[in-house]
Amino acid sequence: STAIMWFRNDLRLHDNPALIAALEHEQVIPLYIHAPEEAEPYAPGEASCWWLKQSLESLETALQEKFNLTLQIRSGSSLAAIQNLIDLHDVESVYWNRRYEPALRRVDENIKKMLNADGLQVKSFNGSLIFEPWEIENQQGDPYRVFTPFYKRAVQMPSLPLQQLPDRQVTTFVQVGSKNLTIADLFLTSTFRWYNKFEGQWAIGEDAAHDRLMEFVNDDISIYKDKRDRLADHATSRLSAHLHFGEISPRQILHVTQQYKHDQNERNDGAIEAFERQLFWRDFGHHLLYHYPQTQDDVFNQKYTNFPWQHDDELLQKWQRGETGIPLVDAGMRELWATGSMHNRARMIVASFLTKNLGLHWLDGARWFWNTLVDADLANNTLGWQWSAGCGADASPYYRIFNPVTQGQRFDANGDYIRRWLPELAHLPNKIIHAPWQASTNDRPSDKSDTLSPDYPEPIVDLAESRKLALERYGAWKDNA
Ligand code: FAD
């Protein structure tokens, strides 16, 4: 019998429940369909596509080497592509791992219905999360809205064992029609695109994800708790894009961290748990998006419906380009542009600055992140932005407005992060690097007595004044709502 294995955000061979089920069949057609319009309004952004292309190439090679299977590439309507394969081959079953984005859930539900009506067997699996969003509920049987009780419940639940790839060599081969596209056909590349500079900064694919995990566990997990907030250190796992594309599963990660915990004889328990907890934040983001799909572009907390966040293209552009004149904000934004990623603390700081100091709409920030992050993920991005804007489920309280100067002094005490991303400020002494506009003449480097840095802009807002206005705006809203 023949099965289709439809790959989506699960671009790996190991611990891939849908693939393992498909491999029970004599013949397997591995399929990838590029259908960005089906994900609208959240079609993958440019940085995502840059990553995806290479992740697919890596999967294509792995399938060929391990199983002698040729990944079939299609574009256009997913249903039509699947039906076309079914018509050409004697397909009996279709397998996939689930997706949680509202638009993609609708696509999958519809396809399942149509295929079932045609008498096909369709089976879906959990290939992306520790627990499915509906598996964790409170005592009333409702979804959680606050992380800590969600987490306490989740860690008590028995987790699924890892799924092993079958030992037997499955050299199934299906002669599939000439419709196959190549991966390169899907992504038009041009040498001058900004994201091409990510080249060489990331290793992509299943093997790379496991190498990264092992490197992190061996070198950094023990210092994770203490150093994860330090902006200049690379003390976090940098697994988020690998997780988003499913090159590694959170269960595989937990398996390794639990083993490490065991080997360490409980020496680094706190650090390991601090890291594992972040994987549950990821599950929590998916839990919220699944149960409250409207929050992909609407406030979670109804109190903030119609809150007067502004749209201002000029301010937005300055923020996007890292030209706000606030060094820590600009360093974060330039890290994003140069690498496709940004340190988590910097994400919180630039998001607080956009929504509170600049008073701009959180969706304007979220959309920029969506296009520029290699780990852009609708569940995590929505969670992060709504948390920062104060309108999320378990949000930062409205009066919490990150001060980029004190945050910098605390988490980038030597100014290393600023110097890395803002070379025009590299000559400034630590004392003034986080707030150059406050420097007195005495603080200034002697050779630059007139201007601190001719290339660096003055702040586009006064931090204290804009903070006060934000507090008034949010405060008044809270009292009226
Ligand atoms: P680690 O600290 O090593 O954490 C391990 C894993 O846990 C991460 O890879 C990630 O999958 C998950 N995780 C960590 N922190 C969070 C979090 N706060 N929420 C949900 N999951 C988390 N993360 C994304 O994956 N995609 C996004 O689009 C995204 N947008 C964000 C937007 C804002 C405004 C904020 C404040 C945060 C956002 N995050 C997003 C969460 C977080 O910043 C990144 O997951 C993290 O920086 C990735 O680095 P890491 O893999 O080294 O994380």
C-alpha cells in the first residue's frame, strides 16, 4: 500500500510520528507543498523563507540517503496537490503532524474532510509540542490563561516517549510524475537581498539542530540561568528556528536535558529547569493561539479593545532601522537585521519601547518581526508582543515600561552588546554608552569633545517624558475600561 507523508513544520526524520506511521506502508511519497497564500495573513516572511529553503534541502538529502526517497515538491493549492498524487498512485493513507496557526488549521480540517469523503485514511499527530493544546486544562476543564499554573500542570503530565525510526531499511521508491518542482523553484533568490548576509551565520537542518543542542548542553546549560539575560553572551540555546521548522522536537530536547540532569547527579538542576521552562513557554504560546485564535491580530485582554496605539510610518521606520537614538534599542534592531535573530531581553526592550515609549501599535512591531526573524513563529511572536504591549493573557503589567538605559547598565554592563551592533558608539566609555545624550562634557572622550558621535542620531523621544505619557495613557484606559 502507498502513503503520502506530508511534511510541513516537521522537517526531520527522527521522532517524527507522522513519518514513522507512513513508513509502515510499503510505499511512501514524501511531499512538501509550498502554499504561502494558505497561511494568509501570516504567509512566511522573508527571513523564514531563507531558512526554510535550506531546511528543505537538508531534509531532501536526508530522505534520499536514509530511505532512497525523493521529496516531492509542489506549489499551489495543497488539496489539489495531494489529490493529484492520489489520482496518479494508489494512495491509501495521508499522514501529517498538526499545525496550530488558525488559517492552517482550517486548511488541514478541510483537506481531512475532503479526503475522508473520498475514502482515504488521514491521520494527524503531535510532532511539534510537548503536549497538545487541548491536553492541558484546569480543574474546570478550561484552557489556562496564566503561565505558572499551566506549567505546574504540564510538568506533572506523563510525556510521550520518543518515537524511533524503524530499524529496517525502507527503500521504498515511487515513480512520481514529472510535476516535481525543485526547492530552488519555490524561492526566487537574488544576490542583493538583505537576508543573504545571514549566510554562514547559521547551520540549518536536523543534524545541525542536534549539534547545536549538544553544544549548548555541554557548554552553556549550566550557566543558562545566570547568563541568559546577558545581552552580549551567547548563553541561550539558539534553537528557536530549529524548533519552529521542526528540525528538532521539544521532546527530543527534553530527553537530552533529562539525561544530562541524571548524569550530573542533580548538580545543575536549577539551570536545567530554567531552560526546560522556556520550552513550556513555547507550548503555552501554542496553547493560547489554539484556544484563542483571534489573538493573532486582536488583543487577548478585551479591556484593551480600541486602545489608542498609533500608526506612524516615520517613527516605525526609525525603530525598524535602529535609528531611534537609544543605543540599546538600536543595537537590538540592528542585531535583528544583521542576523535574523535578537536576544530575548532585547526583544522585550524594543517591544516595550515601540508600544509604550513610542505608543505605536503592537501589530506594527509584530509584523516587522514576522518578516525579519528566522524563528518567526505566530504563537510565540503573538505571545511576546501582547505580553510586551500589556494586552496579552499573562501580560507584563501596563506600568512596567522597560528603561533601556538601566536595562543596558544591568544586562550589558560593559557595553559589549552596544559596541558590537553600533560601531559608531564603540569609542564611548562605559559610563555614557547607554545614554550618550546625558553625558556631561567631562565624560566625553577627549578627541570627540564636540560631538559624541556625528553618525548617531539624537533620541527620537525623551525617555522620561514618553514614559510618563504612556503611564497616563494606560492608566486612564484602565480606569475607564
Ligand atoms: P532559549 O532561551 O534557549 O529557549 C529555548 C526555547 O524555548 C526557544 O528556542 C523557544 O522555542 C522557547 N522560548 C524561549 N523563550 C520563549 C518565550 N518567551 N516565549 C515562547 N517560547 C520561548 N520566539 C520565537 O520562537 N519566535 C518568535 O517569533 C518570537 N517572537 C518574540 C517576540 C517578542 C516581542 C518577544 C519578547 C519574544 C519573542 N520570542 C519568539 C521568544 C524568545 O525571544 C525566543 O524564543 C528566544 O529569544 C529564542 O532564543 P533561544 O532559542 O536561544 O531561546
